[in-house]
Amino acid sequence: MSLRVLTGIKPTGVPHLGNYVGAIRPAVAASRAQGVESFFFLADYHALISTQDPLRVQRSTLEIAASWLACGLDPERVAFYRQSDVPETTELTWLLTCVAGKGLLNRAHAYKAAVDRNRAEGDDDDAGVTAGLYMYPVLMAADILLFNAHRVPVGRDQVQHIEMARDFAQRFNHLYGEHFTLPEAAIEEQVATLPGLDGRKMSKSYDNVIPLFAPREELRRLVFSILTDSRLPGEAKDTEGSALFQLYQAFADVDETAAMRSAYAEGIAWGEAKERVFERIDAELAPLRERYRELAADPAAIERMLRHGGERLRDEEARPFLAQLRSAVGLRDLATVRGEADADGGTGAAKLAPPQFKQYREDDGRFHFKLVDGDVLLLQGAGFESPREAGRIVALLKSGAAAPRVDANGRVWLDDADVGALGEAVDADALLAALERFAGDAA
């Protein structure tokens, strides 16, 4: 199975140069890698938590979609969809809500920050806090777990949400069998951050941004407004700490960067340096700007594209997976109860569920699994250092790719690896029969 990487994009208006260099450009490049399935979605459900302006949500969704497409995202190669076009997301949110610990949600950074602000102002802890803000981590977990993403690129401030998604998935797996892959946060330690017009990090909150698709003349005006020091033409200038140089370096290649470094040392005039920076940025952005204008001018085409992406994912992934999860928790066709009872002669002894693997973490920090058939423990897995290793063993057992061997002491082996022990009063034939049911279902 290929590596699945999922990225959520909150529609908050046209991005700026910092977004482009730090997130959009590297994400688009990574989506072209072999052996990677990339999922990009417009998080419009999430947008409703912070804005109640319908026109803004609609317009921002269009602008963000057009921006990513203009920057090279290929909807034929990646899954590109709108969150609200996959309603299975909200159903999964409820299933996860029923296993999510309230204490864990109480510790979510955004909620704690809101409570702290209220306390500082002498208000009730939950003044102005919506259930949407409180449940944000569960919705984010549903986004990730619905498609069993392996990695989720996030900033360090979002790592907690990935850890919470893992916790919800583990709890669900423990109760209902192994259904969810445990996602990992992909933290890019070297993500580029650009300085803004005032030298601080480029951010809308600082009002110091350069819009990604600013018209050419506006781009020139903004670049020329970047703060520089008072050194005169002919005086050597420092590249260290120079917002102008950092901006140039983010767009230039190695040779161009070296040439600009030399020009700084030789005392280039600030006006000339700004002109070079402007021309270099515009050379890269001009074709993207034109493409963005074309896309934004045809919102119906983007609508069709997003709807197609959502429908494809619903047909191929979301609907079948939710049907599996609904059955796992007991939301089943009632007619099957009578059928199973009849098959058992009306005794009610027939099992309503096939054997299940359950994965969990013990207090010692190690990761375990067990195979159960109703109330019978067939196999108790050994402890593993990582959830991935435990999941790998479970996958091998379920697939039938490697035949287990049971020794005289009831220990279960895969090749030379001791993976666990038979349950009490369980023999090897019962274990093998249960595993054959998994292989039959997969076939």
C-alpha cells in the first residue's frame, strides 16, 4: 500500500507569499512523488467555527481552490475535494465523539486558550465558546481517519490534534476491532518562513503580507516598501537579518543567491536590490497569477472539479468504509439478527460478529493486540515498541501472507518472531480457522 498523506486547507482568503513558500509550493512538489497518495481538501466545515459570514466562506473556498490549482496541484493525480462534499466526515465525527474522552478535549490548546482568556477577563470559563470550537479536534480526526492517512503535515502547534486523532482511533480499534490506521504528524522542521514588510514573520495578523497574486505593479510597490537600514550606495550591506535578502533567496536558485550576496558585499543600492527582488519574484509568479485569474473567472468549472473529487472519494472509499464502521458498532440491518438466529436453530448462540483484532497500549507504554471471537480470547499478542510494528503483525496474520506456527508451549510464531500466545483452552486449529476467515473475507 502506498503512503497516504493528507493536507487540510482552511479557506481564509487568497494566500500570501509566506503561505506559498512555506506550504503550497513544497506540498505541490511532494504530491508528485512516486509511491505517495496525496489528499488535499478544503476545510469549509472548519471555517464555520471562526466565521458566520456565508459569503466570505463561499468566496474564500473559491479563492483557495483557484490558488492551489494555479500553483500546480493536479486534480488528476491527487484527491482534491471539499470537506462538505463528503458528508461521511460528519457521521464519522459522531462515531468518534462516542469514544473521545472529554478530559482529553478539555486539554485541547484552542479550548484552553479560550478558557484562559475568559478567566483573565473575569468571565465564565465557557463564555463565547461554541461546541464547534470544543469539538474541533474530533472533526479533524474524522478528516484524517476517514481515509486512513499515514501522515499529516502540520506545524508544531497542531501536533496535539494528531495525537488526539491517534487516541480516538486506538479507543475505537480496542472496542470494535482494527479499522483505523494510526496517523503520524509530519513536522517539517526546515519549513521556510518569510519576513513581512516590517521584518517580522509574514502574517495577516501583523498586516505585513504580500498577497500571492497581487498585480505586477502592486507587487512592485509592496516590495519597494520593505524596511531596510540607512546604509548608502557603496556601503557593504549584511545579508544576515535582511528581510529583502531572505525574500530573494526564497525564489532564487543557488547561483542567483550567490550573486546577490556578492552584490550586498559590494554595496548595492537598496533601490537596485529591491528591483532585483521584485523582478525575480514576478518571474516565478506571473504565469501563476494569470492562471489564477483564469480559474477564478470560471467558478463553475472549479465547482464541477470539487464535486467530482468528492463523489469519487465517496464511491471508492467513504461510503464502503462507513458501512463497515456502522456494522462494527452495531448499526446493522435487523433482518440479519433473525437470519443468524435461524441458522443456529433458534438458540441465539450464533455469533453476530466475525473474529476481531483489537489494538491498544498498556501502561508500560508498549503496544499490544489481541484476537477475539465473541468472548473468547484466541490470541494475546506480545508487546511491541511501536503501533506500526503491532499493526504490521496484525496485517500479516489477517492477510495469510505468512502462516503462523504454534509451539508446544502455546506460543505463536511468524517465521522467527514470537508474536504472542494462544488464549486459555484455545488450540492451534481454532486460531488457524479464525485467521482463515480473514483471508476469505479479503479474497
